[in-house]
Amino acid sequence: MSARLRVLELERRARPSAVMRIASPLLAAAAMLATGFVVFLLLGKDPAEAFYVFFIKPVANRYGVGELLLKATPLALCALGLAVGFRANVWNIGAEGQLTMGAIAGSGVALYLGPTEAAWVLPLMLLAGVLGGMAWAAIPAFLRTRFHTSEILVTLMLVYIAQLFLSYLVHGAWRDPAGYNFPQSRAFTEAETLPLLLEGSRVTIAAVFAVALAAASWFFSQKTFAGFRMQVAGLAPAAAAYAGFSEKRNIWLALLLSGATAGLAGISEVAGPIGQLQPTVSPGYGFAAIIVAFVGRLHPLGIILASLLMSLLYLGGESAQMQMSLPSAVTGLFQGVLLFYLLAADLFINFSLRRGPRRATDDEDDAYTPEDESETEIGGVPVSAPTLAPGKLT
Amino acid sequence: MSDTPSTLSLASTPPRLALRGIRKSYPTVVANDGIDLIVQPGEIHAVLGENGAGKSTLMKIIYGVIKPDAGSVLWEGRHARIASPAEARKLGIGMVFQHFALFDTLTVVENILIALDDDMPSAALARRISEVSTRYGLPIDPKRLVHSMSVGERQRVEIVRCLLQEPKLLIMDEPTSVLTPQAVQTLFQTLRRLASEGCSILYISHKLDEIRALCDTATVLRAGKVTGTADPRRETSDSLARMMIGSELATCRLEARQPGAVRLGVEALTLSTLDPFGTALHDITLEVRAGEILGIAGVSGNGQKELLAALSGESTSDDAGAIVIDGAPAGTLNPAQRRRLGLAFVPEERLGRGAVPPMSLAENALLTGSAKGMVHKGLVRSRVARGFAQAVIERFKVKCGGPAAAAQSLSGGNLQKYIVGRETLLEPKLMIVAQPTWGVDVGASLLIHQALIDLRNRGVALLVVSEELDELFEISDRIAVLAQGRLSPSRRPAETSIEEIGRWMSGDFPALATAHERETARA
């Protein structure tokens, strides 16, 4: 009877921990850094230098800060829209495609009506960008509400269609005749480009859109009845049906909203830092925005902060690539690891660790222990009884 | 334990199960506080107590689901360490849970196969299931998928699953709530036969009559402690209730009242079902008038779910006139539109349907109360919602941490009081209530019954669907039975009996005039 182990057990908290809800992304970020430390060591790089190059150097000057905001903007725009749907159990994972369609639609306005220096062209481009994203998101909304198709698959597949469509346009109809056969459109005029926010940087006023949208998104989810209905649909679909909230309306609203913000992000990129339509208008902002939405707890303020962190990962990856000849995959690795740790740390919102109880019968010599199953006991099942009870599944 | 039948417990035999000083505490509550319990071989031992008294926790400790913080368990005189349900089953302990532990997407055989500790070919197992289920009067089709089964049918699967393992101790957690009176009698015969074969039974319930009819010994729990051990056959319901709730058992009174205008009319409602195992509704005709309560009895799975969905608007009919609410054709309207006609609805599932679990009570007021000034030009007025929630909490004595408390933090009884209260304060003309007191303690049941009767006395029309016949006899002006998707004629409680209603519950009742006959009679 020497194996008197007091194993750690998970115990369901009486109520979800508010502290852990906020601490969990921080824990995840810390664990990501620790993993990065090990990865840098294994790659034979000095971790201290790598960290400096990755996380500090990119934002050490004014231009760097500008780049940080520049990359955070499309991430925040997409994530804010996605979060509205995620809260309502509508899983749009195709923001990348809606972003691309937004870029195409907005550019189309400029290419067909311009080149012009008229002031009306830019609002029209932005509007077209928003509508393009919405139209692309309307396809999965229609298919889901009409035929019960999975919006997860449809939105994802539409990403590739959008990208191929863009590629077709820049290689064909929209190619700049004076562009030495490069697959790209003509460059946009100054009137067709978003004004800069900071002199000496590339940040445009799209960053202001993102902040305004965060405020609007907070207002929508906290103060409007439509926001409440979507929240109910996400938390308890049966309760939404019971209360008579239309499921179709929620799906349409969620997809159109997220399509609109992704479209805005798309046109803001081409009418901003890129300045023309190219075969690739996004390094995966639409996908990274999914991580941003979750790391930001689906909360507008959290999303703004998370988009800055994710933007830093992009910048750090580029910087590490250039200065330490690390592979570009390091950025993706950090992104994935961050989400991975976040999901793990989220367990502690609803559960706490505690030492297992000392068995009263451990002291008895005639303790009855069925032989073949005792190892599960000594090994300590790391899952608490409430989660084990399969009653949850019925 | 001198009350135990002497033929079964010889002085030399150790008790089948003995618990000493069992204690289990949770972050917010001490569920079991120094509990002693002794069960003899072949004894039917009741564990009696209100919801929240700690019965279920104690049973889960015995079955190895939960580990106690302190105390010891003796199995046939030897110290036992039951670390998992598998070990409990190995000892010979079987348990039928109150909330069923079945996988929805699997068939009956597959579910039982998973729970079996030894392998067995599924064809042979299916035969065994059919055998055992017919032998004990619990008919089930082994090949059916669980998600299509009613609560009552799922329970049968649970019971059969335990019986297959020939247990020495069978724990039954509130088993009769989903059975017809006749089926309860069959179950009692089953349990008595099992007991006479030497199997001990721990019978958990808050139904005093059943315990007095069935059990040899009763251990009464209140707030985690044992408040008494008694021979239930020598006790009265009142004396048991005193041990259980610390006061007398009160009942509601229904004063005779002349019903008013028809508030709910259902005319020849026939609804097929897309679910291959659902119950189609055939030619349902009923009316409920202002100031009366129509009780609908029947075992779950006989069309209750479908009828309630058809009435609430969660499923709609093509025929607008099939359902008339307060004079307006409503068959094609959705739940929100029907609410605007004056319908309120208390569903069977409280968490997840009647209330959003992680949302506050104030937000849950908004779920159905948006018309009560909580929404203005599309914006939520949280102050109004909080005030409404506070009013419900006060008027219905809901024990909770205030309007900001999450719905999931409330006990089942308190949440049900909150939902009934919310729907009541919406001032409906017609209220539909499903299983008003399922799993609710005696005190809360009484309050809920009284609330329903008060609504009736204020001129609201009520339709109550329940599996508890005692309840329907207590609060209904008329009782009808839903069996196999058909509705029986209605009877006043004084003009019928539990036996007649019980017989009707198996589908054996005089046919209502069909729609065609009614039309010819009218012409």
C-alpha cells in the first residue's frame, strides 16, 4: 500500500472564472513564447536575439509601429465581423474569400470609372468592396437556410474560387496594358487610394474604421435586441426556437455582417498599402482573423488587442526571415501554437485543479481493490466526474 | 435493522452494503454530511428526500461516479474502494440514473454493448435484451436509435441495461416519473421479484405513496444529513413528509368555477412527422376555456412533444384554422406571433429551452418578455428587464443571487419557479405548461401548482401536459389522455379514476367523434 498518491483532479468551478477568462489568452501567449524559446534553441539560434528580432525590433521605430497598425487593421476588421457570427454559432471561416471579393468589387469600380481624381470615387469603391464581400457571403447564407448545407464547407470552398477568380482577372481582362505583362491592374490614383493616417508610415484611415467598427460591434451585441437574439441562438438554439427567434434571420445577418467587414478589409488593402489589384491581396488575414476572434474572446476590445498581437507575429516572422534566415513558416507556427494553448488554457475557465481526496480506505489492510482496473485509479483519470458522466450526451 | 424481513437477513450474514460517515462537499454546498446507511440482502430500501437533499450524490458515490471526501464503504462486510462505475458493476452494483446516460446517435443494442464490461455478439445481445425486457414488462426494440426515443422509453433501456448484468444491488433514481400507473405496478412487481431473488434495491424517490407501497425501510435525508430511518409501511405520508421537509404536506384546492370563452381551440389537427420514430398526431380536437385547466395525461413518446411543438408554434401546420388562439387562426404562425396573441409557454426542458443556461435571469426575462417594455426601437432596456426579473424572483420566491445570477446556477426547482413566474407575469390569456413539476421538490411543486390555479382563477386558460397523474388530478378541471398520437375525450377528475385514466394511457379509450361525424352532426 505504498502508492498513496494524491493525484491532481479537475473540478468544475461553481461558476466560470472571470479571472481565467482574461488570464487565459495571456497564459497562452506566455506558453507560446516558451515554446518559441525551445524552437529557437533547437534551430541553433540564440533565443534572446531571436526574441529581440521577432518581437521588439519590428516595432522599435515609428515606421514599425505604423506597419503594426497596418497589418492589424484587416485582421481586426475581419475578426470583428466573424465574432458576431461565431457568437451565434454561424461558422464563417471563409473571410479570406470575402476579403478577396471585396478587393475585386472595389477595384472594379475604380478600373471601370477611372482613372479619376474625383472625390466621389473612393466612397463608391468602399461601398462596392463591402457589397462584394456581402454578396460572396450571401451564397453560403442562401445555401444554409435553403438547403441546410454546412456554411463551414461552403465558405471555405468559396475562398479558393474567389482567389482563382482574382487570378483570372489580373492575368486577363484587368491586366494593366502598360504593366510590362505583370499580372496586376493599373495603379490606383491618389483619389482612388485611402488617405494616410500617420505621415511617414503606410497606415491608412482604415485603422479608424476598425476602431469605429469595434465600438459598433460592442453596441450591437450588448445593447440591441438583434444582438441579443443572435447570442441566444449561439448559446441555446432550442431556447431561440422556443422564444420564436428566426434562425434564418440570424444566419443571414451573421454572414452578411462578416462578409461586409471582410469586404471592407479587402478593398482597404488594395486601395491602401497595395495600391493596385495583384494576384494575392492578403497573406491569409481572413484565416488568421479566426484566431484573432478567439484569442480576443469574441469581444471587440479583445479583438483589437489580439489583432495587434497577430500583426506582430507577421512582422516578427518577416524580420526573423530577413535577419536570422529563419523559415517563413515560423509565423504560422506561432499562430497555430497560440490558438492551441488558448484552447487548452480555456479549460480552466470552467474547471480548477485540486488535489484528489485521500482515500479513507487506503489505511485499511483489507481494502477491496479489483485487480485489473486499479491502474486507472493510480494513473489518476485527469478528467472530473461531471465531465465523465455520459448523461451529458443524451 | 430489525425491520428487515427475517427470512432474508440471517444474523450471520453481513449487510450487503454499509456506509459510514460519508461526506462530500462541493465549492458551494456540502452535499453529503456524515451519512450512515445499511442495506441488507434482498431489501428494498428507500432513500427519501427533496431535490437537493443529497440523494443523487450519495448514490453516485456508491456507484463510483463520485469519490467521497471522507467516510467508508463496506460491501458484504468488506471495505471497498469503488473508484469507477466499472468497479461498482464488477461488485454487482447496477444503477438507473435519473438523467439517462445514453448516446443519442447509437441504437439500444450499441448503447448497452458499450456499457457491458464483457464482449458479446450484438445479435445475441439483442436477443437477451428482448428476453429480459419482455420478462420484466419493459418492451423495447433493440435496434432503435436512442435519439428518437421518449424519456420513458430511454428509462426502460437503462433499466434493462442494469438487469442484463444481474446485479446484487440495484440503485433506482426516481424511476417512476415516466411510467403509467399500470407500468408502475409492473415495475414494482419486477422489483419485488428481484428482491425475492436476493437482489437489494436502493429506491430513491420523493413520492411517499410509492415508498409506502414498495419499500421495507426508508432512510430520510434533508440538506445532506440523515434525519431519520423508518419502516415506511408503518408511517403515514404526513409523518414521512415531516422527516423529509420538516413540515406538513399541504395540497392545493380547486374551487368550482364557470369557465368563460374558448381561448384555445384545436380542430382536427393531424400532423405527420419527419422523424421516423416520432409520433404523428391524428385528428386532435380540444378546447380550453378561460378560467379552466385542461390536463393532458399520458406517457412520454405518445405525441406530447409533437403536440406541444404544434401548440407553441415551434412546428407549424399548413391549416391556419387547425389551431385557434383567442379567436384568431394561428396554425401557421411562429412562436413569437402566437405570443402576441396572448400565448405563454413553459417547456419541459428548463435549461437550454426555457432558459439560456449561461445568461442572467434578467437576460432570460428578455427571452420571452421583449413585448413588456424591455425593447425600445430595437434597443434593449436592461433596467426594465432587471426590474421584471426582480419582480418574478420576489413573487415566486426564487432562491438565487438576484437578477444577475446565471440561469444555470439555480436548482431545477428554482429555475422552474422562475420560468413559470416569468410566463405568468407576461399576463397571458392562454398558458401551456409541460411537466410543471418534473424533478422539482415538494415545496416548489406546491408553489407552482398554486400559481397555475391562481392564473386559472384570474381567467387564464391553461393546458397542462404531465406524466404525474396525482398532479393532474389535483389541479385539472378536466383530464384527457394522449396515447399513440390520439387524444381521448376529457373527464372531470371527480368523474373518473386513476385506473380509468391509466387504462386510457395505453390507448384504450372511446373514440372522439371524427371531424367528418362532427360536420354531419352540425349539418
